[in-house]
Amino acid sequence: MSTDANLRFLDAPGEVPALMRDHDWSQSPLGPPETWPQSLRSVVSLMLRSKFPMFVAWGPSLGFLYNDPYAEILGSKHPSGLGRPFRDVWLEIWDDIDPLVDRALHGVASYIEDLPLTVRRSGFDESAWFTFSYSPVIDERGDIAGMYCTVIETTAKVAAAQGRIAQMQRLTAMFEQAPGFVAVVRGPEHVYEIANPAYLELVGRQGIVGMSVREALPELDQALIAQLDRVRETGEPYIGRRLPVALPRGSNGELEERIVDFVFQPIVDDGRVDTIFVQGTDMTEQAAAERAAQTERRRLDAVIDSLPSGVAIAEPGGVITRVNAANREIWGMDPTSAGLERYADFQGWWADDSARHGQQLGGDDWALARAIRGDTVRGDIVEIQPFDGSARRTLLLQATPVRLDNGELAGAVVAQTDISERVRAEVELRASEARFRTIANAMPQMLWSTRPDGHADYYNRQWYEFTGMPEGAHEGTGWTVVLHPDDQDETWSRWRHSLASGEDYETQYRLRHHSGQYRWVLGRAVPVRDDRGDIVRWLGTCTDIHEQRLAREALERSERALRETDRRKDEFLAMLAHELRNPLAPISTASQLLMMSSDPSRVRAAGEVIGRQVRHMTELVDDLLDVSRVTRGLVQLDLETLDLKTVVASAIEQARSLIDMRRHALRTRLPSGPLWMRGDRTRLTQIVSNLLNNAAKYTPEGGELALDAGHADGAVHLSVWDNGQGIDAALLPQIFDLFTQAERSPDRAQGGLGIGLALVRSLVALHGGTVTAQSAGRGCGATFTLAIPEVAPPDAHPAGVDSQPIKAGSALKVLVVDDNVDAADTLRSLLEAYGHSVRVFHRAKDALESMLSEPADVAFLDIGLPDMTGLQLARKVRESLGDRSGVLAALSGYGQPQDYADSREAGLAFHLVKPIDVPKLLEVLEVGRVAANAAAAVALAPS
């Protein structure tokens, strides 16, 4: 079906796409399109517009219709599958999908991710994975007439994931076989998770996996452990080169210094660093060899450079690779690019007073060329024309071939002594200049020099390579064109001070790199003085410190952030202690009152106090758990299309008690029509009530609050305004950060942990929205505004289900297992107050024996018991009693999704989180009563 045909079918319902129009519908249970009911035509119309693969199965035989994207999934089954019964089209997978189809036809939608299926769509069976949803389709009469499906084939994604797993296995094997040492440490204590054999050999220990670095290597330099801490905190890798590390080696455990190259590479997961990859190489032997070679090279360099004769060293091909200062003095330049083929270009004449005196040397006549051929040359005297065109010089040449141990020629060395008295002073002067330039160009820093008045007259090669400017462009004061405009005044001020005082010059400034970037450099200069102490020259360097400076600034920012985090942590702990002590005080007093008084009214009042304060403490704990779940990405939203106005009504109801207690006036302004959005009703109510509670807490008694809502620019907007104490400008950027609070004022009867606004921002972000805060400052009130995408209104509104309160029934046999004596006894008292018979045990073994001899109708099992867990106890009861186990309910202080799943898997029908919610408790008892009555009815029934 072409796109144009689809559009015509949609624009003119009387027309059908060519594929459908020309299809033979005689064998299809659906009949030709012109006979289809309007409801089917509407569904097909929408399906054909979709860019996602979709199909519709209609009627008793589920006639199969689909759009173009779905045809790619069908493969060779297209177009023959059009109009055929759904089961016939996908017969090979019908057993897998039939339960889902049945659910859809009974009005229950399904959503499945990455379902593996074996399909036959190209003439052979192939494994494929799909993510899809099945939903019922309603006809004109309101009946379920069929179903539709939106599907995406995820075969490539699943295959890629399987490939990644295989790749990880290969990487693990590679780590084990890697010649370098490899380790992986995790957590703040840097516990070893992986350590390959090379690493264990380096540290001289085995069995360190599972130990922290400090435990495994107590003798390790603490600076390296501190560096691990910094990598974990900053997320920036650390590279160590040629670092000495003292490690135990050998059986006697004595420390031995090893030289290592390594990297601490942070592994970022979910925006934070918890794992560090350690990789490196033991460079001890190489470093020793390099030191020996370097020492030998420097010794040779010192010997060569100390010789009065010019020395040149050449490779077997004649390329000159090394010349000393005297050689450069003689020739006036460094012929390092010359090979044998260019020796003929050297201008020289025999000057030995022999028959050949005055004849020009050929390329093969030079002493160095003959030595390369294996000859030893002694006493050649030649007159040469230096390369720089200066006056001729007379040289005494001696050359020797360089041979390896096996006799192979590895090059040659020539020594050249200048015997030209007439030009000796000039040659020495040029040699001195050439020596300086060679040293200067060999330095990694940019080198420069000036006259005593500061006029620059020399820069080395590194300067021109850094700036990208042509040689000579920065003489005099021309160097300022590459100086950052913001650094001009300070740099010139310091330079003029040094010129005037003769003091050493040192400062940092930015120079324009040839890339156009300004980079930080360290500029230093010292005066060069003559024998009388007068300054004859200034010699300076510029060292690129850009990365070091940026790293230092980043470290300073990180340290400031850590200090701020530590301060906020201390404030939060103090606030948490305060908020927990507040409810503990009335609970303690009420408990004393209960022990001292038998007056029913006082007992009830004390009980109400305890109940209120326990609820307050529960809310504090719930807020902390909410923040934990949200920040770890564990919250799943129950999304529905809803009217924000209903959320506002629920939120105001929740915040009303605090608003009334503070005697605030609340004004609301809502539009007459609905504000449709897609969201989780409970979480949205939590967001708005948090904003209202926050406004009420930070507004002095008798204040004004306002809640406005509306929609604009495709979003639903809600604002909460107050005329309270406002927000300081310094605090405003961090107001949504965790544990951030304004200064507490004496009239703030309501506390808080500084997590409400952080929770609001996280939950709003999960809804695809934003939340902002505005305040003109202290005493000027504040406004919080959230915006969430607006959606189209729903087609129909599901009828609400009225929940009926569960009432306590007849007396039950109840068993309580809890090692906390007070918790068990108080729960028994509550259950007995409802008229039930209660047995209490503090050990699982005792409870199991009692339950096997006398099964209970309802059993409350604490999860954390001393001899076995409540989950294990539940399994033993189910195994032994089967249907006579009664209703089993878990008691736990943990309420994460995994905790609920573990309870269900162990056969526990309920999972109650401490402190126990009384309505939930009554619900468990009611289920137990119904089960007990049903069991009794079965027992009394005639056989």
C-alpha cells in the first residue's frame, strides 16, 4: 500500500488502498473493505498513518490487517497474510502469543519487551526478538471486536547485547593474559575486584581480590591511595610515568623499589565514579637500561663536545646524525641531512702539498666517505669552503669506521681540526653562536633573549613553532601581539620593574598559540652580567603550563565543592537529629503517661500523640527513601492521562492541616476547563503538596499563599507563591540541591530535612518537565513554577472504583514471630484488642514447631530473625502444611521493590513495612478470616 493510497483512504473513507482493493477477499473472514464496519475502518485508517509496525486482528476469526512497516516483519508472508486469520498467519508462534491474544480479547492490554520467538517468514525458522503491546479494540456497540498491536523488532539490539557479553568475556581473558599489570578496584575503600597475574607478581602477593588497597598493600605510599581517592571524586584519570614504588619482593618480604608506568582510569556509571581501572607496566629493568644508556650517551656527548676537533658521526648510508660544537664551528652549519650522494656538493681542495694539492675533492675522496667504506684515514689535509660562504679553512682530517661485534659496518666518525690560524677567532665566534642556537633549539621551552634595555633580538625554534609566526616577526617589542589583552598591563609592569631593578623576572600570562587558542605560560628571565656586574643581556624562557594551570583551577573548584558538600552534610545530620528528637520527646512522654495513668481519656490522648509522632517519623523516613529511589533511578511512574486540577485538589487537602495551623490564607486560581497531562497521580500530588508545605513552613504565621495553574506553549503550568521570608540570591542557584535549606527561623514550628525540593525537581524531571524558583531576596517571598508537557484529553474516563473499608471479623488464631520483644508484645496487644487469639514467639524454630502442631489462621513473620530468616520460615511452613498454612504476612523495615518480590517468591501473601499501617493490618486479618471460613465450609461439607 503506497503512502498516497493510504492518505486517500483516510481522506475519503469510501476509497481503499490499491493493495486492499485488488486483494482477493473471498477467502478472508473479513469480507471486502466496503463491507467493513466504521469502527474497523477507523482503526485501519489510524494504523495506515502510523510509521510504526502495526496490525489489527478483527472479528471472531481475528482477520489480519497490517500497515507497510509491518510488512517488513512478515517477510515472505506478505501480501498473502492480508485478511487471513491471525492464527494461520503466525501458526509457528501461536502457542507463545495465544495467552496474550486471549487477554486482549478479554479487555486486558499487555506489553512485552524483547520476547524471543522462532518465526518462519523467509522459508526457514529463525530466532527473533520483539517488543510489542496487545490492546483490545471496541466496536460501535462498545463490545471488544478485536485487538491491535504495535510492535518493534529488537533482534539487532538483543544480538548486540549478547555480543557485548561475549566481548566482556573476551576482555576478561585478555586481562588474564595481558603482559602488563591490570587491576580493577571499586568503592571508597578501593576493594580489588580483578588483579591479573602480572599485577600479583608486581605486588608480591596472592589472594588480594576482595581486599582493599590499604589492607593488601599496607606499605604502599599513601600518596598513591590519596590519588585513587581524587580520581574517584573528580572523575579525572591520573597517569603516572616512571614512578618509584616500594613493594615486597621475594620470600623474605623486604621492600624493593620498582619503577612503573600506570594509569588510574575512572569508570563512569550513571554519572558517578565507583570503579577505577588500574593498568600499567613494570618499567624497572627498562628504566635501568635507559639510565645506563642515557649515562653512556651523556658520557659520549660530553667527550665529543669536549674535544677541540670537529667531530661528525655518520650512518652507513652517509647521513650525518651527530656533530659536535667544534664541527659546527668549522663548517658554519650542521649538515645533518647529507648522505653519500651529497658529499660531492661539499667544497674542498687537497692541501697536503702533494701532487694533488689544489685539486678538488670528489664525493668519494672525503675521509668520512672512505671510512664508511671500511678504511681508516689518518692525516688528510684539505682546504674547505664553509657552507655559509665564509673564508676558506684548512682542516686536518682523521676518520675511523664503526664496526659491530660481528664486523658489520655501522657507520663512521671523522675528526676535523681547524689549522687556519688566520680565521681561528672568527670560526670560534661562529661556533659559539651555533652552539647556543643548537642548545636553545634542543630545549623543550621557548627560549628568548634581549638586550639590556629589553629589546628582544632572539627566539628559538620552539617560540616560532608555538606562535606560528615567521622568524623575526617579534623582534623588539613585537612579541606583545601574541600576549593576551587582559595580561598586557600586569606583564609589562613586572618586566619594566625587572629591567629597572635587575631582579629576576617571573610571571604567568597567556600567549596566543598557532591554533588561535590562548595558553598559559610561565615566563622567567635572568640577567647576564659581565665581569663588572653590568647587565649585558637578559636570557628568558616561556614554559607551557596550560594543562597544569587548568588542572590546578579544576582542583581548587573541586575542593571548594567538597567543602560545601561536607558543610551541607553536617547541617543535614544536625537537622536529621533535630527532626528525629522532636517526635521522640512526645513519644517518650506519652509512654510514661501510659505507664502512670489508667484514665481511658488520658490513655487515648497518649495513644493519639504516639500515633501522630510515629506518622511524622515515618514521613521523614519515607522522604529519605523517596530521594534515594529517585536519585538511583528506581522509581517507576504509574502514568495515566489526568486533569492537573484533580491533583491540585488532593495536594491542597494534604497540606491543609499545616496551612490552617499556621493561619495562612490560600488563594487558588484555576481555569474553568481541564488541564490534561500525562503523569503519576500519586507523585504529582506529592510534588504539589511539597511546594505548598514548603511555602507554608517558610512563611510567618498569618501569611498569604497563592496557587495558580494554566496552560501555554504546549505545557501545563503551576505556580505556588508566598509572601514569606524569601530566598537569598546566594542560595537560589542551589535551592533544588539535596539537603539545601534556608536559615531556620525561630517561628518555624515545622522542620524538614532539606530534601523536599530536591525530590520535587527529580520527580518533575521524570515527568519530562521543569521546575524553577524565583525570589527578590530575603523578606520578599518566593515563587516556584513547574511546567509539564500538555497532552490531548482522553477518549473516555474509566469509572472509579469505590473502596470499602475492611472491618474486623470473628476471632482468629494469630501467630506473631519477632525477635524484638517490645514490637511483638505491642502487636499482640493490638491484635487481642481486636478480639483475636495470639501466640508470640521470638525464634523461628519455636514458631515452626508450634505452627506444625497447631496451624494459625494468620501468621506475621519478621524477616530478620536470629536463627533463620522469615522467608526461610515461610518456605518451611508451606512445604510442611501446604493449604493449611493460613495467611502468611511479612514484617520488615525494608520496603524496596525487591523486598516485596522476595516475600512473594517465599510464599508470603503480604509484605508489611514497619511501623505497621493499621488499615493494612485489618486487611490481612480480613483475608485470613475469609480463608478460615472457606476452609471450615469445606471441612463441614458432606463427602
